[in-house]
Amino acid sequence: MTRLNYHHLHYFWAVAKEGNLTRAATRLHISQSALSNQIRQLEEQFGHSLFARVGRTLQLTEAGRVALAYADPIFTSGNELLALLREGQRPTRELIRIGAVATLSRNFVDNWLKPLLKREDVGLVVQSSGLQELLARLRVHTLDVVLSNRRVQTSTDEPWRCRRIARQAVSLVGQPRPKRKAFRFPQELAEVPLLLPSHDNDIRASFDLMCEQLGLRCQVRAEVDDMAMLRLLARDSESVALVPSVVVQDEIRTRRLAEYCVVPDLYENFYAITVQRRFEPRLLKELLGRREADVLGVGGFVPSVAWLA
């Protein structure tokens, strides 16, 4: 009986996950022609084509989808086993690997990690990237959890476990004002230059809808998809920024910025995304079991985690 070539199957799995032969070849450190030849040999062994080329993209055939359904648990379990045994070689120090969406508030991530930062028995790896890239790493267990301000949908093909771990009201903040000159909400929204999240952000969509319902035409000075940049612009300009207060918690505490008002019925949600695992890290269970008030934290502190692209 012919035995399955798991080396060829791994190459197929990598291409199926990347959806692109060139990217998969680069990640696997082999030539594109060698990768194509390996997959062709697997197709000959199966007696079925695994990919169909549609324009410049590769799409799985019916046989390819069946093969992927078998390959997924094989290689994800293998990565999980490797990580478990590597960590098991250092029983006095537990490693937790966290992905944080690049546009997420750094203050929020710092607050979430705060219980671990002074523990000598814990090692942290924090990676910052786009949501889809982080989910790809989570899928193959090179990350333990992804922090995001966007919910992901669960499906048969993508069995994410997405739980909301915190929700915070969104505020209008700006330079401190003279005493007795309170911000007039919502009338003054149309009179001041605004710094807003980009249209990809759920906060922005809700804010635009609110302004439309109030009949307000706002002066948008800048649209920013990165909360760290939005914080700097709010601090260094005379514009009014729409942000969750956790983003500017240090500036509010030191009075470099002031919270003009909390916008009614407008919130940012924070999610922790995981996948089902046989061996979930103990620390991850502890972090996900914390109260919302503890997750948001009180006050700021100096980040001590290296951010990896």
C-alpha cells in the first residue's frame, strides 16, 4: 500500500493557506518550480487536481477542500505539540504569544498585559500586524490569542472563538479649555476641527450616523486609522479628537488633554480571538477571566513589551 507523503501534504497545506504559490514558496524557502513539482506529485498520488487557477489566483477544487480538511488538524496539532514541548523544556517559565491589531490602542494592550509584566515566570511575545495576518498565525498556533477592536465571524471553515473582553465609552478630547467654557454638545461639533478614526473603524460609522441624524456637517481635519497617531495629533494640535478615553489616559491624567464630553451611546468594543486547542495556556485562561474594569485598567504606565512587525 502506498504511504502518504506528508512532506508533499505540508507543501499543499502551505499553498492552500497562503492562496498564492509565490508567497508560499517564499515562506517555505524553496523555489516556486520546486513547490509546484511537489504539489503535482501529491496530485498524482491522489489521482485528483487540488487547485484550479482562476485568473491570477489559485482556488481549491472539491478534492482540494477535502484534502485541506484533513491536513488542517494534522499540521495545526503538530505546531501545537511543538510549542507545548518547547515550553515544557522550561517548566519554570510559561510563554504566552499575543497578537494585537496594529490600529488597536497601545494603552489598552498595556493594561491587558499589566498583570504579567512584573512576573519573572512569564515570557511574553507580542506581535502587531493587520487582523488577517494575525488570524493566519493564530490558525496554525503560532499565536495564542489575538486582540482586536473588530469582531470576527465564526464559520465552519473559520471556527474562531471571539469574545468581548471590554467595552468603553468614546469621548471628545482636546486641549484644556478656559474655566467656565464647557464644550457644547452636540452644537459645537459643527464649529471645531475634528480628528476622527478612519471609515474602517466601527466608531466612525456610528459617529457619522449620529451626525447625519442630528443634521450636522462637521469639519474633518484628519482621518486616522492608527490610535497612537490619533493620540499624538490630539495632543499636538488644537483640534478635537474622537477617541476612547483609554487611548489618551496618560494625557488626561497629566492634563495635557481634557475630556470635553462622553458621546452618548457610542462605544468601542475590545475582543479576544482564540481557536479551540487541546492544551490552552493556563495564563490565557487567567487573562480571559478578568473583570472588564481590570482589563481597562486605571492610569498609564511605561510600555515594556517589544512590538514585532
